[in-house]
Amino acid sequence: ERRAALSASSGPGQTSDGHLVPLLANVGGPADLPAALDAGAEGVGLFRTEFLFLDDSAKAPSEEKQVEAYRKVLEAFPEGRVVVRALDAGADKPLDFLTPADEPNPALGVRGLRTLLEHPEVMRTQLRALAKAAEGLPVHLEVMAPMVADRVDAKAFADACREAGLRAKFGAMVEIPSAALRARSILQEVEFLSLGTNDLAQYTFAADRQVGALARLQDPWQPALLDLVSLSADAARSLGKSCGVCGEAASDPLLACVLVGLGVTSLSMGAASIPYVRAALAKVTLAQCQRAAEAARAMDSAEEARAAAAQVLSGE
Ligand code: PEP
Ligand code: MG
């Protein structure tokens, strides 16, 4: 009881039986660091670098400006993990100089890694800036690509990282159902996966994340989404690699326990949610999380899945 209460307010994320689940922060830039440190984040699980690019949508920020911003974030977690996402432009985050203006379906168009592959100079500059920013720091830098569809995408990204001289782990976000279905094959090219459950829900249910009327289908408790999380986590575990979640799903304390039960190895969220997720994990065992995950996946709606997991996790 006492141990659970102590670990709930600070310290590493873990279940009551000591299964460690690093709790990381989602940040958009240096301005978000104080809140992340205050919340006791163990690192950064998603650095959304596109915010740096949104200042001036007419051109990319200079390499020097990028190095400066990346360095500040890397310095905030000297011994920790910092997962930087390569520029994710397009769809809900259009950039004038990169995003085609005439796409009929921007969410299904040239966005994320697809944009970077069409503009290799932008990707090269960013990866080089990251390499410079990390120079001499003990930080564990990880760099991941948004919107990876398959192994070909993953290889193109890993090659670009190597060419830029990046000494880091390279990873792929799982935001497209094809990536979850073929996680094993993607993991032949990269060292870790990170589930972007916001986009993964959007593409699994063909439900635009910006359309409020489709909230039922965007619900991360949807059993189909849990199935895709499970596929990805299983593939990573079987290869001895990690599979985190950095979408909104990780910030729901109850769902966070279910994700851990599905085999997810770290959770990244807005800093404000970290204390709640830490407290929820500290109250349950790993076996309980696994039973909750199984119960949720046996249901046919998000609502039933949530209720089933809540029952198992409350120990009833
Ligand atoms: C996601 O899609 O879940 C994600 C983490 O990325 P973003 O919300 O920035 O698209
Ligand atoms: Mg996304």
C-alpha cells in the first residue's frame, strides 16, 4: 500500500508488482519542458518537431535554428530518453512550402514521411541538425518517422538517418493499419515502434480525426484498435525490441493499464496526464493489466471494452 502510494506521486512508472513502464512526455518544443520535468517525466516520448516549422510556413527553419531548439530539449533529460519525430507535415498540419495544395484527400495524400521522401533536402537538414544537437551529450536519442506504411518506407528513413551521420536509434511510428499488420517486417529495418493512436484510429475506422461527429469511431477503446496495438507489441516483443504509445490513448489512466497489458513498453503523453497514469499503474499488477486487456478485446464496442477493463482493474 505504502510503496504504491509513494511510487504514485513520483519515481518511475511501474505496476504494483514492479513491472517498469517508462512515462514520457509529449512536447512541441523547449517551452513544454518545465511542465514535463515538473510531472516527473522520464524523458520525451514524442517531440513534435513540426511546431518549429509552423512559425514560418513559407520555408524551413535554418539548420542553426533547429540545432538550438533540439539541443534545449536534449539537454533537459541528460541521462534520459528523447524520442524526436521527424517532421510530420501535411493533412492536419499543412506547410505552404511542402504540402500540395490540390490534394482531394490530404489525410490520404503526401504527408508525414511521404513529404520528407519528396523533399529529401528538408529531411537531410533536419537529421543533420539533430546529429549536431546531440553531439557530446549522454542523452539516449531516438528518432522516428511519422506515417510509415511498410518496410520500404522504414528502410528509406533508416538509410537517411545513417547518411546524416546520426548516432541514434531509428524507429517507425505505427499510424497506418498496414504498419501494424506488418510490424515484424518493419522491425527488420528499425529498432523500435511507437503507436500514434490518433492517426491509427483515423485510418482504421476511415473516420477523419477532425470531424467531431465521428467521435464514436475515433474512440481509442475500440477493440479493433486494441487488436492492432496487440499485433504491434507482440511483433516487437518477439524480436526483443520496444513498442511505445504516444497517441492520446496513453493519457487515459485506465486505457494506459490496458496498453501495458497488451505488451506496450512505454507511454508518452501530455505532461498533465503523467501523475494520473503513474497513480493508476501503481494500483494494479501486470497480470491484472493483461486480464483487463484480454477482457477489453473480447468486447464489441469501445463502451463495453472500457467497462470490462474497469471491472478487472478495480479488482472486482
Ligand atoms: C498520433 O497520430 O497519434 C500522434 C501521436 O501524432 P499526431 O497526433 O501528432 O498526429
Ligand atoms: Mg499522427
